[in-house]
Amino acid sequence: MRIALIIGIGIHGLIHLLGFFKAFGLSEISPISQPISKTHGLIWLLTSLLFVSTSILILIRNEYWWLSGFLALIISQILIIIYWSDAKFGTLANVIILVAIIIGYSRVNFRNTINSERKTLFENLNRQPPKIIDEEVLIGLPIIIQKWLANSGILGKQTISNVYLAQELKLKMKPEQSDWYSGRAEQYFTIEPPAFNWSVQMEISPALNVAGRDRFEDGKGEMIIKLLSLIPVAKAKNDQKVNQATLQRYMAEIVWFPSAALSQYITWEPIDDFSARATMEYKGTKGSGDFHFDSDGNFKKFVAMRYKDANAIKPVEWSVIATKTEEQNGIKIPVECEASWELENGKWTWLTLKITDLRYNLKDMPLD
């Protein structure tokens, strides 16, 4: 789709060049039969250059290509109106380009909205002087949680205040779906206050993509999914079920920054030698989940009774399983995971993920 757009806009731009050639007597080959003044010829040239520049900007993946494209389109349509009898069919090409421009603008606007949210996330971050984690802070925790935290490598290191990570994803939108959709996600966390902002770009087909954003902030959850970053297809906020489900997601994901297990908002109780239950309560939202480990203290699985969406009548079992563990930034974490819902007709594994980038304690939030 991107290549077709580049070629289409480029050809449309070269056709405009013929108006310049005719105005200056460089060629009589032109879709315009009537005379063209040199002034108009220069405008045809300008329009051509703007369309070609737009193609180049798309080629180099400059997300602001729509600016030059919109300017070219406006000038082009004015010329088409002036030379309507010969150039009217160029309107169809401009309409197609306009649709692409609207989608391009919507993508940038959606991303800017997310960046603004993340800026606020960092502004609200409580930047206490970092502390070195020692064995004393583990006292009182279930033995398996002490073993996990020690095994993870956080002892002797600074507490983590914020996190950035990038993920490669495979997703299924419905249980009956056979093929996986590919996606890429970015996520920011803060530990005090507990919050995250997660965004995803997912390809449904070569011509169709979906953008989504989940966030947990101030004890509340919010989710939005947009087709082509433009058309909302799902949205949930101001709902206690969503708030709780998002808080439980936050809890499950502290395995990527284990020192958050020491948060004042999380309490632990042992279940058996290899598992413990965490309960988190923050600003009126409360949820719990069970963490499971192997004999060495490596995280294996998180399980919670969680609402699937705001319309769910009752919570169902949701699990996150670690499929690969390795050391990142000196901390042992699960770098590949899969998430599943236990539905009435069986287990539905709807997500697999791989962490491709992970950074702790950023001084400033990097924005693309």
C-alpha cells in the first residue's frame, strides 16, 4: 500500500509537469488542450515538485509528508478547476490522495496525543533519590517472593523509578481467528505513582492497520483502538471493571521491573512453596493475582480472575506465562511471554510478545 501510494503520487506529480512543459513550449504533449500562461506553467511546476517531494517524504518514512501533500493537493485542485474541461479527471486522483492525507494526519495526531499523555506521566513522577536495595527490605515477604527478588538480581542495585520498553507482538482479535496479526508496541511505566502508557501499531492487512493505546493512571484504566488511527472501533474508560483489569495488568508486568514488588500499594501473602498472591490497592481501585515460580525463583506464570472488557458480566481466568527468561540491564526477567483467557469453550491464547528494548530510570522521556 505504501509503495502504491508513493508511485501514485509521483506519477500524479509528473503529469502536472506536462503543464509546465506546454507553457514554456518544451513539449506539446499535455492533457491540457487550451493555452497555458507562463505564470500558470510555473504553478504547474510547483505543484509537480510538491507531489514528488511528498513521494520522497513517504519513501524516507517522514510522518509529516501529509503537509506537503495537502499543499500540493490544494494547488492542484485549483489548477484543475481553472482547466476543468481538460483536467477534471485529476479530481479523482486528488480525492484518493486526500484520503491518504487524512489517514496520515490522523496517525500523527494520535501519536502526538499519546506523547502528550506520556509527558504528563513523567511530570507526575515522584523522583525520590534512588536507594540501594538490600536484604532488609525483603523481610516479611513470602519466602518465594524473597527468592524471586534475590534471584532477579535487584539486590545491591538502585530502585527503579520508571521504565521504557519496546515489544514485538503477535495477536489474535477473536478466539476463532486462525492467523496471527503482527504488531509493535511501546510502553512507559512509573512506579511512584504506579502508572503505565502502552501503544501498539498492528497490521491487519497490507492496506489496513490498527492503532491502540492502553493506560493506567491515577487508579483508572482507559483503552482505545482506532482503525487507521482514525476510526474508533473500541473505547473504554470511567468503568470500575476496566480500572481493576488495568491495575491487574500493571501487577502482572512488574516482573519486568521486580523492585516494584516492594511498592507500598502491594501486599503479599503466601499460597504454597512456589506461589504467592499479590493484592494491589490504589486510589479506590483494588485487584489481586497469583505469581508462580520455579524452584530457583524464576517467574513462571501470573494468574488472575480478570474482566475481559467493560461489558463482561463476570471475571474469567487470565494468565501470563513466561516462555523465555534472560538478563536485561543486569536484571533477570521474562523477555518472551504469552497471554491467555480461559473461556467456556477452552483456552484462548491471544497474545505472544518479545521484549526488544528495555531501559530503566530514564532522566527524560524519549519521544520519536
